[in-house]
Amino acid sequence: MALGKDYATQECSIASALEVIGERWTLLVIRDAFYGVRRYNDFLVHLGIPRAVLAARLQTLTAQGILEKRRYQESPPRDEYVLTDRGIALWPTLWALGLWGREHLTGVRLRAFRHADCGTDLGRYGECPACGTVVPVPDVEVVPGPGLNQEPADPVSRALLRPKRLLQPVEVDPV
Amino acid sequence: MALGKDYATQECSIASALEVIGERWTLLVIRDAFYGVRRYNDFLVHLGIPRAVLAARLQTLTAQGILEKRRYQESPPRDEYVLTDRGIALWPTLWALGLWGREHLTGVRLRAFRHADCGTDLGRYGECPACGTVVPVPDVEVVPGPGLNQEPADPVSRALLRPKRLLQPVEVDPV
DNA sequence: CCAAGTTGGTTCAATGACCGAACCGAGGCT
DNA sequence: AGCCTCGGTTCGGTCATTGAACCAACTTGG
């Protein structure tokens, strides 16, 4: 977007935030990172994003300290992208956005989000109604619902059909 | 963006939401609507957005039922754009985004948001810590802080320097 | 009445972002 | 050697955004 041009004059933390995460695809990359997607190729097939755009987004997100590029094997050298604390702090935003989309657009609940400790569905603000506390992101369990396509083409979507916690890396079956 | 092309396949309420409000400028238009901006020209000068883009955004937001175009005088015919319930439901998202921007990017608190009934600053989820309840959007009072430019060029920014409630229309002084 | 101003747009050419496909290089496997 | 995977880069074509100019309806000032 090269947002800075106009957004910078906005004297507003919302505008500043949008400069960083407001570009096309960016929030979907971050959503996938919460779902445990970590590798270039997995983002690629799961999002259907152009390669050049993905490379650019990963680079700016890394530069902004939202993702961290981390070497996870030496030979061949391979890196993964994981959310930093700053990235994890975006969870309430994503949660609110998803809630709005579900209630005002799709109308269907495709996945359930639960407090892993007690199995209770999260409330409107991401809290656990049973425990009365805000649930830390790693304690949120994602349970895919029946509304999802059960035979998706790409292996990442297939791996995400299993319940798992947020941030926990997806295990993509090699074909 | 003409997002639908790829986003539609995403089986995700976040993706659906981004199709509707993910385009450049859209969320800033909505933010301004919360601040009480209602008229084409006021959006224009406050955001510094190209006219054609503003017209396009207002049209899609109206078509999506997020804004409502409402005739407020007959002669000359003049319309204003006001948030619908669906639009007002975006407040938690905007709040979360603004909080993230303030804590992780700008670091400065430019405006205070308070529960108008008791004057208490809102908590992290937009609740009133004193009353222990979620504050309805029209009961949120915006108090501009000293970090803001006190002599902004455009009349809308100047009008917004006075404390007021969300959704309450701005009163722009004619020059 | 006429001229100028206000409001809310539309149109247009130029620029920039995004797209999909092709290519590339490092390293491993057989 | 030859082929595969992973993580990119490069490239031409297309689509969105930009800023400036133009336009139409109506009002106000003289």
C-alpha cells in the first residue's frame, strides 16, 4: 500500500495500526500464524497468495516485529515464521473481527474456540465464561466444526481439521 | 480490492469480514463515523482521501448495510452517512485495533475513552472497570488529549478537539 | 436576475500494487 | 548425474489508487 503517505498524518493509533497490518493479505497471514502455520510453503498453499506478495508480507511483518524468522534446521537451511509477543497481542483484534464476520456476514460458526483447561466456549471478549478469566492465547483450543469442507484440496487445510491449540505448529502430512 | 477472488474460498469469518472492510481507507471511514463524521465533505477533508475512493467506499459500505445514507434536508437535497447497527457492532474490533496500535506502535495515548456515566477510563475490552459492565457505544465519551495537534488545519479535526460521545454528530464551524 | 460559492459527486491519465507464471539457486535423495 | 523440494526473485499484464480537473444542482450575495 505504501500507506505512510496519507495515514501518517492521522494522529490516531488505529491509523498507525493499519499502516502496519492493513495491507491486503497481511491479517490473513497473521491469522494463519495463530493457527500454527509457520512455513513459507504452507502459507502459500493455504492462502493461495501470490509468491511475491507472501515474501513481501513476511518481510514487513518480520521487520515490524510481529513475526520472527527462526532457523529450525541447518541442512538444508530452513526458516520458520512465528508470532512474537507483539504479534500475539493482535489476537483480541482478530477475535473481534471474526466474531463480527460470523454474526453479521457468514452467520455460520465454522470453528469453535474453547478454553482448553475446561472446554468452555469463549465469550465475546475471548474470556472463559466458566472460569471468569481472560484465556491466554496458547490455552485456546480450536475445534473445527462440521460446516467446514471435510476434504480440502491442500494439505494444510486438511491438517487444520484436527483440533489443536492456537500457536501450536500444524503437522502437515507429506503426500 | 475486489477481494472476493481469493478470499471467498477461505471458509473463515475473518476472511469474510476482510472482504467487506479490508480495503484501503474503509476502516478509517468507519472510525470517522464513530467520531461523528457524517458528511461527504467532512470525511474528505478529515481523511485526505481521494474523492473517487471516498465515493466508492461510501457506496460499498452502504450496500453492505454498515452505513445508511439518510436525507437530512430537502433543499438542497443533502444526505448524511450514519452507522447502522451492523456498523456499530464493529466497535470492539476498532477498539482492539486501536489498543494494539497504542501499546505496540505509537506508545502515546492521544485520546481518552471514558464511560460517560461515571467518567472512568474504559478497560482493555471496552468495559467500564468501575461499573463492571460493557459500555454501550453511545455512552463512550471521547476526550482528546494534549498529545494532539491543537491547531489542525482542517475544521473537522478542530471540531473533534472538543470532548464528545461516540456517534454524536460533529459540529463543524463554518469558516 | 446574474455571478460566485457550496456540496457531492464523476471522469481521466498516471502511478503503484497485485497477479500468475516462469525462472532460479541451494541443498538433498537415488 | 538427474530430479525433487523449499524459498524465494523476476517479469509482463491487469487492476486499484491517486490527484487534478470537470460537472450539476442548488443557494446566497449583489
